[in-house]
Amino acid sequence: MWSCSLNFMLILLFLNTGSTGFEPATDGLKARRSAWLSYEPSSISDGEDLNLFRALKIQAKDRYIYRCIRDLRGKGMYAIEVENLVKKFGDFEAVRGVSFKVKRGEIFAFLGPNGAGKTTTVHILTTLLKPTSGKAFVAGLDVVREAREVRRRIGIVFQDPSVDRDLTAYENMLVHGGVYGLKGKELKEKIERLLKFVELWEFRDKLVKYFSGGMQRRLEIARSLLHHPEVLFLDEPTIGLDPQTRAHVWSYIEAMKEEQDMTIFLTTHYMEEAEKLADRVAIIDHGRIIAEGSVEELKRLVGSDVVYLKVENGAECFETGLGNCVVLPDGRIRIDVSNASEAIPKIFEIAREKGVRILEVTYHRPTLNDVFLHLTGREIRDEGGELRKAIIRARMRR
């Protein structure tokens, strides 16, 4: 049987000539060729393929080529494509017209406060929820119409622990491998390699209920890699972990990108996590994407420097003409400026003219939290529970 990747040029030749590749294309073949070329790889499910074959009178010898084209078209430059995605729970709109694309092989971070719509989006992309409207494709497959095939091509580390606490680490890996049809020597070799990768091999026979939170998270990462997924979803992978354990998880994520050659979709509300790991970042707030780009591109939205002022007798923004001004919850004034060393003397001069006494001044380069504050007027904060309450309200009305 031919390999799809080795025979792409022959397929193109077939589509531009006759069924044998050496005779003029008939009208019937032209119609079939048009259908093949216009075919969207995720527009129908595998179960519908046969009906389409019959309708187009595609013979068995041609079907291999048809499926090759579908597979090749699914190997585009984007691992994830989302268009106008909407998800409602009753009257509450958790995801509001979200659109983005994730390139193959990159780490893409979904950054925003708890309750912003990050986990809901992940649940749609991993086929756990159906969208209210919009389209989403993962690995070239429609997450609604081709959900089963999507599941075989992705790995997931959920926000909440999902390992079996009453099994050992090794047993958890065995069970998960069996779900994906792995067995025998191949499975045992993969388990050993991955448990060593996350530094759990010496604890393989220990019950998971005796693991620390960090160890359980590392086990979940190892388990998600067993079937070598094309796309790995990490939903708040370091939430609740101490700084040292969080740094260890970051190192595993960076190593996965290099060693496993996969696309990683990461949700987080830790700005430093997104800055450390992500090739590109989408900032989401109240179900909408408000900015997207590389970390440096997003920081340029703020300016070069951020100045913080502590003033006497309460905080109110005063006009400086130097940049955007925001009063923070702790009473400090934040001003975005192009150059702090030049702006600070001018700020003191303007404050003196306006009768404002400055008690303290600091400055730093902008962070992603500054970007969020610049765009929304508030800091990334914990808004957990908003979505959960909305879901409960929706269920109570049923």
C-alpha cells in the first residue's frame, strides 16, 4: 500500500488527469475530482464517508487516494483552529465569539482570571462540551462531528486531579495505556520511559493516595503522553502547587515540547507561567479574547515602562500627559510611560504643580499583568465560582 506522504505528487497527478493518471479526465471524474478538492477534512464524520463514496461513485481503488487527501489536508500549519466559538449555560454566556489559531509545535497560552472562560474553551476543544455555536478543529478534525478521532489524537491534564488514588503509579499508567490499545512490551517500555521523565520511576509501586500534589500532577503529565498525542491540553497545570514544584512542572513542559514534538495548549491565570513557557498568548476576559500575540508584542501594548506612585491623602489619577493612568486596589497610582528615567522627573514636577505629594515611586518593565490591567482597568484576579454558579442556575431551571 502506498504511503500518503510519499505519493502526494502522484495524487496530484491523478487529480489532474484520468483515473489511471494517463488518460484524459472524463466528466464523471472531473466531478469527483472537484468533490475531492473541495472536501473539508472535518466537514463529515468517518461514518458518513461511505455514503459520500457511493453518491460520487468512487470505487474502492480510489478511496485510498480520497482518504490520503483528507489526511494530508489535516496536516496543515495549524493544530487548532477556532472560529466564533460560543458556549451558553442558560442565560450565562461563558464563551463569547472566541476565534484563534494555534500553530503546530508551539506552546499557546490562554491567560486570564478564573471564571474568564478558559476551562470551558478547553472542554469544548477536548470534546467534553458541545459549543452553542461556532466551529473548532483540533488536528484537522471537527470537535463535534469527529469527536472520537479527536480524542485519540489529544492528551489532557485536567485542572482537577483525575488519577486513581487507589492504584499505584504504574497501574494508573497500565490502565490508561489499555484505553488507547497499547499493550505488551511497547506499553511497558513507554511507561518506564515516561515515569523516568517525570522522576517517578522509583515510586512506581506506591499508591497514588500517598503522593503529594506535585507528584500527582507529574503522574498526570506522564499518563497524558502515553499515546504520543498530537496536541496536549494542560488546564491550569500548576494550580495549587508551591513555587518550587511549579518550576519543576515548567521544566517538564519545556522538555515535552522539545522531546515529544507536539503542540501544547496551556491555560493559566499565572502571568509568569505564560511569560516563561508560551510562544504566543491569548488574553481572555469575561469569555472574550481581548489581545493575542507573542509576549513581547503584548507588552508593547503597554509601553516601555510602568511607574507606580504612592501619594499622600489618598490616590487619584492626575493628568501627566505621559501615558495611561490607573488607580490600583492597594491605593497606588500606575502610569504607563515610554521611558521611566525621563518620565519620573516630569511626574514629580507635574505633581508639585498640582499640589500632590508623592511618598514613594517605583518602576519596572511591563508584565502580562500590566497588559491585562492596561486593557481592562483591573488586575488578573481570582473570579472563581462565577461559571459554576451559572451552570447550577441553568440546571435548576430544567
